[in-house]
Amino acid sequence: MKLPLLFITLFITSANLVAKPLHFGETVKEEQVTPISKLLETPENHVGKKVTVSGTIVGVCQKRGCWVDLASDKRFQKLRLKVRDGDMVFPLHTKGRKAIATGTMNAIPLSLPQTKHYLASLAKRDGEKFDPESVTEPMSIYQVVPVGVKILD
Amino acid sequence: MIKFKRNFWFKLNRSLHRDVGYFSIGLTIVFAISGLALNHIRDFNPNYQVTRIEKPVQIDVELKDELIIKNLLKNFDLKRAVKASYWESKHVFKLFFDEGHTLTFHSGQQKALFEMIEARPILPHFNRLHLNEAKHGWIVFSDIYAICLLYLAISALFMVRGKHRALGRRRGWLIALGALVPTLYIFI
């Protein structure tokens, strides 16, 4: 008796998964959107502050759905929304859809070796040559920890 | 009188163990299968099947985006509408389609990769339950399930009498072994 009931529950939840648009967490403050390019001009000024951003989803964590990358309004730029595993699970099939998110900006400071490793991986992805010796200063990666995300059609 | 009482509790424990065991079968299957899948998430994506097709392409990046898109679609014989496009870097251009399919063009290597994603039929739902993505309502039910498991473990100690009893010399070592392995992992 329990097993058929379980399967009915599972199929009901699957219907919810494909419903559009998708909402996660709290309501987003759509009227307070700041362009990603503006945030990333002086990211350190926004660390620890609540921000609302929007953009096309151009990357999703394939295994756990624990992050999405939003394309910036500026070319070659993107901003990651990162949640603790399980807090929100972003479906892989949302790539290419627009999203609006409200959350806190945070910084991940990298050490110099980590910075070199990070930049080397970007260069490898782009098929470019990379000289680790050219990097002399460590950098930080900026991301938003969202409390609310709305994924549009 | 004492013997009757002992038999009563013994039989009640066995009946309860049986029925709680039956009740727990469904969820045990869900948690066990998703547990295996999630343990091996680095080797196997339990939620999606991703099919990749890679092709060499010859496209000039100086062309307008519309022409690059047209060329890419032609190379992969794709008729579907492009939902969005994005230049990730000077050398990486991405196209997005409905259902989350992606076509990535690496201009430096003159190759493109088409990734088609398809949600697996049952496993994602098992994982969703296992990882408690459904949150509040599910917490109550999974708490009940956890209590059932505790009861099954404790009541198992009193299921068998005689030489094969759980706390006897012949089978007691199995309980000790089951406790020893996690204990070792804590201290190693």
C-alpha cells in the first residue's frame, strides 16, 4: 500500500519540478535590481550587503544544483549564485532562462597559488597560453549567496 | 505466570518488528538506492543523463553573432530555436536551447560541443527525498522513518532466543563489528 502511495507522491513532485516560473526561498526584490557589471566594478564595496541581480543562466552545477552562473550585462562577465548544498536545488534544464536573485554578496579570497591555479584553468578552458609567473597578487572571487531566486520562463 | 509475561513481550516485539519492517520497506529502498547514487555522484550523475556530441568546426569569430549561430546550427543540423547566447570569453561562445541543451563553441580549438540533457525518470525524485529538498512536510515523515529504524535496530536485539541470540557469544560479535567500523572511521 505504501509503495504505490510513494510513487503517486513522486509523480506529483515531478509535476512541480517542471512548473514555470520557478521560485526558491524568499520573494526577490525585483524593483531593486543592480546591473552585475556595476556590482563587479567595485565588488569589495558590496561585500556583506544585500543585492538583487538578474541575468541569463549560463551555467548550473550539474551534480547537486548548488550554484548557477548569471550572465552579466557586460561581455565576458558572469556572477555566481551559490547556496549551501540542499538549501536550493537549481535544475540543470534552466540553462538559458532568465533569473532574478536577492542575496548577500560575499568574497572568497584566494592565496597566490590558488589564484595562479584558478587563472590557469580559465586559460586552459579558453585555449590560451598562461604564464604563472605573470601573476604576482592574489585575487578574490565574488559571488552572491541568495535568499530568494526567481527563474523566469 | 512469569513465563506467560515473557512470551507476551517476546511475541509483541516480534509482531511489531515485522509490521514496522513492512512499513519501512518503501523508504528503505528509496534511501538505499539514492544513497548509492549520491555516494558515487562524482562518477555518475544520478539526476540527469547528459549526451555530448563534439565536432570540429571552422567558423571565423570576427563574424557577427547571428552568422556564427547560423553556422553552428548548420554544423550540428539543429532546427531548434536558440533561447539565449553568451560570450563566456573571447574564445568561448555558448548557445542555449529549450530544456537546457547547450552548444559551446571553442574558437581557439575550432571545435564545438553539443550537450543534451535529459532528466532521469525515478532517481532524481529519490534523491530529492534523500536530501530533504522538499523541506518541512518531509522532515516529519523522515523523522518517523528514523524512529522506525531505531526501533528495528533495538527490537532486533530481542528477536531471537537461545544460542543464536543477539547478545550471545555466537552472534554478539556481529553487533560489535557493526559498531567497530564506524568507530574506527571516527578516530582514523
